[in-house]
Amino acid sequence: MAESNPTILIVEDDPDVAEMLNAYFRVQGYDCLTANWGEDALQVAESNQIDLALLDIRLPDIDGYEVARRLRAHRNTRDLPIIFLTEKREREDKLKGLEIGVEDYITKPFDVQELRLRVRNALSRNRQNTLTHPVTGLPDGALVDERLNDLLARAEWTLLVITIINLDRFREAHGFVAADDVLRAMSVMIYNALHEGEHSDDFVGHLTTTDFCILTGPERAAELEKTLVARLLQSLEYFYPLKDREAQLSPANKGRLQIVSLVASPADGPFKSLEALKSSLLRRPT
């Protein structure tokens, strides 16, 4: 089967620039979708498979920063490469974009050949990163699916799932950088716990951004679950500003960061497909 062309979403309020970019990238072998307004761009991204967004910061309704934030907050577009097209040249403007997690930043007027190379490089980096999570570097996507498929052929196996609850709410309150710090720290603590002693064969990867999947032995799963939950819960307070810590961690705050866990084995099945197994693992424990 022939590989489909990458699809670029062009978000530009100047119709002439939008049409020029659309025509140019189509000639280069890309499929293109265009939007002149930020809200329209979000609708297009939600209803289509997009590989990269060229995003103007100055738009008639919401600005490009808000579009980028909302793309990052949506499950289907959180890892979408974004290149800002803008007339803004100030350092703080670039830092603002980088904090959101944009891939690149190019100022107008731009050299279209340079833009083509930046698009090509961004797509290439994104293809390479699809097997690992962009924040934690842990296995993701196809690598995890391959491991889970292997389990379905075995008579015995044990999976431990560790989930961070309310990370989206934390991100909204404290920003993308702070939320990434939480995710990165959790991954390091899990990885280190797995490799203590003589257990280097244990595997950890992402089921989703906030769900860590751990393949371990049945005799070790209960001990590991107890150790990890205790360590991760103890660490949560350090991610909140000191002045907000007590209120944010109060049991009365239903939006506070929490850690939950789940242990699964063939006895919880039968699991007739990878989708059935993953669906069971992603049920939130109560």
C-alpha cells in the first residue's frame, strides 16, 4: 500500500499568503488544509488527521498562542508539530511559543525554501519520536503495543499500570512547563524503582501520556505497586507552589494530583485482542 502524503494545516489570516503556501506545498507533494481563523483551525484539526501545523500568531479571533495551547491540550493533537509564522521578533514572544511546545518559529517575511526545509525536518523528527514519548523518552505507541501483543500469546504475565490523575487540570492552573516537570519526574522515579537490584528486565512505557504500563513478574508486582504508589504520592506536594500547597493537596480538592494503580493478569480476561486488553488497563481504579 502506498504511503499517504503528509497533511499540513495552514492557519493564516492573509488570504494571499495562505493561498501561496497552499499552492507551494501541494507542488512539493503535501496535502494541505487551510483556515483563516483560530477557531476554524481547531475544528479542522479535530476532524482531520494532521501531520503538521503552520500557524500564524496574529489571527482575527483567538491568537496563535491560544490555538497552540488548545492543540496541545487535545489528545489527538497534543504531539502535533507546530511551526509559528509571525512578524513578532521579540525574545519573550519566542520564549512564549517555545514554552507551549512549538516545534519551530520563523518570522515574516520568510524564505519559502527555508520554510520547506523546516517543515521537512520537523516531520522527520516527529516520525522518529513516535516510538518514544516526547517528554519522558519512554517507549510509546507501537513499541508498547508490540510488547502487549506478545503478552497475549503467553499463559502467564503481570502488568502494573500507574496513572497520574488530574494532570490536565494541573496544566491549566500551573502551565505546560510545570506539568511536563511532573510527568518527567514521575517517569524517572518509576524507571529508577524498576531497575533497583536485579530487575533490569522489567519494562515501562506509556499506554497514554498519564498511564505508565509496567511489565514485571507476578511475585514482584504487589511489592512494586506498593513502593511506587508511596513514593509518587509523597513527591506530589513538591510540584505545587509553597503558598498553595496545603489547599491544593487537601482531600476536599477533587482536582488535585493523585496517583492510582492497577494490577492485571490473564485471570482478568479473557483478552481476545490488543484493544480489549488496553481498554481493561485504562479503566480507572476506584
